[in-house]
Amino acid sequence: MLRPYVLLAATLLGSTACVSRTVTPRGTEPATTPEAIGPLARLAVTLDGKNDRAADTLYAADAVVVANARVRLAAPRLAGVSNGGQVTVMAATVTLEGRFAWVMLDYRWINAQQRLAEAGRATFVFERRERGWKIVHLHSSQVLPWDR
């Protein structure tokens, strides 16, 4: 007579064992993956190429930006990028460690009207802050002609 209950209990236990979910304690955010950080760096590059002021929202107020060994306080922030044209990300890698993330990427800036093009490499350092991920450091350099 106990067998139907045993069968029902085994069925219920078996079905819940196949279910998984992520539990996030209150007051914390779920762990970020590298796939969530890469698009932020790509967006920063794209907005910088367009000289779009929305790029400012991606940076922390105390961020340090260096391009070709010179501090940049406003757009264009990337080495080799001038007003006008378009920036395209060629390759990017993301490393995530705790509340910091590093994004290294290669980019190209092209201004077809002026027939200008430059290649560059950049390293972004992101920090998870109270209001989300912010760029706290950006260093970029133009690629040397023999490295293109």
C-alpha cells in the first residue's frame, strides 16, 4: 500500500533534481560574464569615433585616459581617431576578475571623405561601481606601420 506514495515521492524528487536556478542574495547583483563587458568597450569605441557625448556616461568621473602617451580629457579619446569618420573594432579579448575587467582591442578609424585611416590598440579597465560598470582607465596607441 505504501508503494504508490514511494513512486510519487520518487517522481517528485526526480523532477526537481533536473531543475537548476541561480540564487542571488539580496543586495547583490549576479556575476557578470565577459560577454557582458565586451559590448561596453565596443560601445565606447563606436561613440568616441562619432564624437558622441553619450560616451561620457561610460566613464567614471575619475577615469584616466591616455592616448599616444598624452592624457585626453574629452573625445576623441582613442589614439589616431579624429573628428569625423568611423571606428570599427577588429578584435577584442575580455578578462574578468572580481570587480575589475580588462578589455584589450584592436580598432581601425576611417574617414573616407578625407581619405584617412589609422589603426590602434586599446586597453580598457572597467570597475564595477555602485551604478554599474564604469571605465576607470583607457590607454590607446596607434599601431606602428610594420605591425599593421
